[in-house]
Amino acid sequence: MTKEGFMRLMNDKRKANKNNWIFVQEKVGNVLVVVKSYNTWIQYMYTNDGKKYSGPMDCKVSEFNSFLDEVLSNIKE
């Protein structure tokens, strides 16, 4: 899956599951990405290269997308 595809998937799941926890596990390029989030809060985002990320709570959708873009841009395939 591409970075753009993963971001689209996350936004589709976020919209379809308002006020519910969502879990996503997908490969972006050759890297496994695991996410647990609630609305626009990414509680944790792990990559199989051993890195862990956490996003801001109750943020705007633009901040949510910027966080995803930044993390995914730093993934080394």
C-alpha cells in the first residue's frame, strides 16, 4: 500500500467509526504499520522497524493528516 492509500484508509475508517476505537494493521511499502486511534487521536502508531509514535489528542483533521504524513514520510523501506 502507498502512503497516500494508507492515509485515505485511516480517514475512511475514522469517518465510519466516530467515537469508537479503530485498529489498523497494513504494510506501507515493505514496512508494517499498526495504529490504534479514536477519532483524530492516534494513541499509538508502531512500525516494524521498532519506532513508536503518538499523535495529539482532539486535534483538527488537518493536524491528524499532517501527523500521518510526517510519520509515513520518515519510514525507511
